[in-house]
Amino acid sequence: MSSVSAVILESTLTCPHCGFRKDETMPTDACQYFYECGNCKRLLRPNAGDCCVFCSFGSVKCPPMQQQRGCCS
């Protein structure tokens, strides 16, 4: 019996500038490097060492990181 867990595709992004939160569906075929906050309109970019905005500001890491294979590999 395999213990493969399902990949979560929903994540709540939290803007580090204004604290605005929004639920988003993560792409499964590409990293999302940029995200515009729906409140303050600031353009979010991944923190150093993170592959995408979901890994930096999301409640759930991106699908490739959940599967522990590295982003976009």
C-alpha cells in the first residue's frame, strides 16, 4: 500500500506589505514568480531561496515542493 499524499492546489496568499489575504489556486505546470496584491497593488516576488510566491507568502507550498522534487523540475 502506497502512502502518497494528495497535492494541495489551494493556498492563501498573504501580502507582506498590507496583510491582505486571498485564496488562490496554484498552477501545476509552472512557477508563479509574480503576484499583484488585490489590496495595495504591490507586486510580490519570491523571497531569496524560494522558488515562487506560494512558497514565500502562501499557506501551502507549491505542488512541486509538496512532492519534494524541487520547483519546476
